[in-house]
Amino acid sequence: MFITKSSVCASFLSFTVLTLVRATPFPSDTSGIPSNGPFLATRGLGSALISGSSYGPLHKRESHFRRGLPVNMGKEIQNLKNNMTDQSNRLSVLHNMALPKSLKPLQAKDVNQKIEDILTIGNYMKDFCKAIVAAFPNNVEANNAMNDIENKGKIFGRALTDSKRPVGGDGRQLPGNIEIAQAALVPVQNARNVLIRIASQ
């Protein structure tokens, strides 16, 4: 029995089509999951976005076009804006706390928990910002903004971590530490606004 060139081509074409069909995600894989909580929802942003903190593959399109953004991007962007405001407000609360020279155990615990909450909100926002950049891989402005979020965010994180207080620590120094953290947050917020503008186009 002879195998013709046409039969080989037909078999290869069938295998290719089957492979592509298996690789195509179901609609449920790309559905958005809205968030009503205080933190930014980072799940359900489509196959291009994150699962936990690792990113899946992007749909291939022309490199200068947006890709992999969820249909509910407007709501996700609003969540990001809300979290930015929330983070700033929480810093103001810390700055305005009237604390004694020597912190009691509950006072130190309260201050440190508030700081951890602010850092957690920042991590949620950073994950979503990474997702925006992943959708615009060749956008220089987006990549520069993400670099600012990463690098200047570390300065903010260190300043905020340095604001933590042990039991018996001087609570009167907290406002000065928070002012340093607030100043370090400004370029991070500016970079986030750049990504919001890019994702909103």
C-alpha cells in the first residue's frame, strides 16, 4: 500500500486542527469575577492575567494592540483607584494617631497591624498593575511605570516597615516615619495612574 503526499498533508492538517481546538480555552476560563471587598480582585482577569501571582499565556495579537484584558476592565480599574485612595487614607490615620512615648502591647499590635494592612493592599495593586503591563508588552511607557512601581515601591515598603513599633517603643516618632512613607508613595501612585490611563484607552 502506498502513502500519497495528499494523504500525509491531510493527516498533518487534521492533527494541527485538533491541537488548536484542545488548546483553545473555554469561555468560563476567561470570565471576570467582580470584587466587592476592600482589596483589589486579581482573579478572573482572563487567560492573560494572574492566577495567584503567576501569569498565564497571552492570546497572540498584534504586539502594539492591547491584549488579554477582561471585559470588566472598567470595574477593575475603579477597584484599583479605590485601593489607591484607601491606602492613602490608612496612612493618614496612622499619621494622626496620638500615641504615648512608651507603647503598650495592644497599641504596638494595632500600629503594626495597620502597617501590614497597608502593605497588603499595595501587593494586591502591584499584581493588577503587572497584569496591565502584560497586556501591553511593547508599551515603553507602561514598562517604565511598572519599573517605578517595583523600584520606588521598595522604598515605600522599607519606609513603612521602619514605622513599625515594638512594645515599649516611642509612639511619638510615628508621624515622622509615616511622612517619609507618604513621600515615598507619591511616585508609586503616579506610576499607577499612568497604567490606569493606558488600560483605559
